[in-house]
Amino acid sequence: MLTKALNYWSCPGGLEGTLSVPEFFRLAKSCGFSAVEVAVGAPGSAIGTDSTESQCHQILDEARSAGVDVLSVASGLYWGRNLGSATENERKGALEDLCAMLRITGWLKAKTLLTIPGAVDVFFMPERPSQPYSFVWEHAAEGIRAALPTAAECGVRMGIENVWNKFLLSSHETAQFIDQFESPWVGAYVDVANLLPFGHAEDWIRHLGHRIVGVHFKDFRRAVGNAEGFVDLLEGDVNWPEVVSALRDVEYDGPCVAEMIPCYKHFPLVRVQNASNAMDAILG
């Protein structure tokens, strides 16, 4: 079953980390979402890499009280340092972050942790030097392999997401990266709008097939061609009937998570409500 879910960053205060987790659950439920994707931040965040098992159990109780399921976990920490970062210290810190997030995801009883293993460059961080593709592949793979025992222990799948990092630019590369681990704990997290500048979501979905462990819903206008091209669901060039058909063809059974950022400047919750209405139509 395709489950309608909402990402934490979609709500006012989510991207800034000022939105309380119980309030996020309440907003998601009030806007018609039955499931959520929470976000892990730095230590001290609403959910941080220093969160404890007992704190996660309390969060689960709050989700149940609000009437939503926590099905996946995301994080923005990958942009600061990741498994493919330039220095050994950064890579070591990123592995520690990843293992902490895997444990948190397990404590939250979620099955998928959105994972960005590395970046050739980051378009919104121009000061960050670019790195050779082969270097990122080598060290990202090394880090994922090192995290596999923790993932298996926690019962959590690392979902490798396609993002604008100039890494894993095709479904073939993504499949090759995933398949090298020969592990059920590494899969694909498909963002149907992120890949629109260089592909078609339905093609990626059909090729990645059983590897898919998570899906992000947002929309994009190719004619804009940059970050300003991200628009509300049904306003862009995503072929939604084909996307849903492809997800059913590969028998994907999990959350479709609306990631609607940035928020509207005024009355930002309206964007979440619009996304909910659009997803009702998209998912039928």
C-alpha cells in the first residue's frame, strides 16, 4: 500500500529546527497525513544525534497519541560532512553520525533512514571545494560498508537518495552502487522531482524496482532548471499517473513522503494542505 506521509521540513519551523515534534505530528494529522518522516539534527535538536532510546520511545508515544505513524527518518547533517568528505576526520565523524541515526531510526520503529553517502559538490554551498567522483564513490562505499553491521542490528535500511550532488546521476549508477553491498540494508530512496532535470521518475522507479525503500514527492518545472523550479505538487512536469503506475508495477509498499520546502512566505501551512489534497488525487 502506498502511504501518504509528510516530511518534518515541510511545516513552518521544520527547516529551522524550531518546530516541536509533537506539534509536527499534530499538524501532519490535521492536514490529512497518516504517517510522517522525522528529521535528525545536531546534538540538542528536537531529535538530535544525541537522542536517547527513552527519548525516542517518548516520541513514539506522542506519535501514537496524535494518530500518525513514524515510517522514515531524514537528516540534513550529510551536507556538513559525509562518508565521502575530503578529510579522514570528517569521514569518521560522518560515520559516527550515520550509526547514531541508524540507532535512532530503529528506536523509533521506522524502517528507512534517508542516506546521502557523499557529494561531488553542493550547489548551495559554493565555498565547498568539489571532489573527484571516483574519490566520493570509493570512500562513500567504504563508509556504507562500515555502517552495515549497525544497520542490520537496528533493522534499518539505508535509502540512498538522488540529490543535486553530482553523484549517482543515473538509475544504473545508483543500482550499481547499491548492489555492490549485496545487503538488504542498503536500498534506493527515490526523489521523483530531484531527477527531473536529467531523467524521468517512472524510468528510475522501474529500473530500481525492488531496491526502492523510500519515495519523496515534490514537483519541478524543467523550464526553470534551477532550485526555483521546485513547485507545488501537480504544478510541475512530474508525470504523476506514470509515477504511481511504476510504483505499483514494482510492488513498492511504503510511504510516499511529501517534502514541500521551502514554506510559503505567508500562511505557510497552506502549502502542506495543498500537498495533502494533491496526494489524495495522485494516489487515488
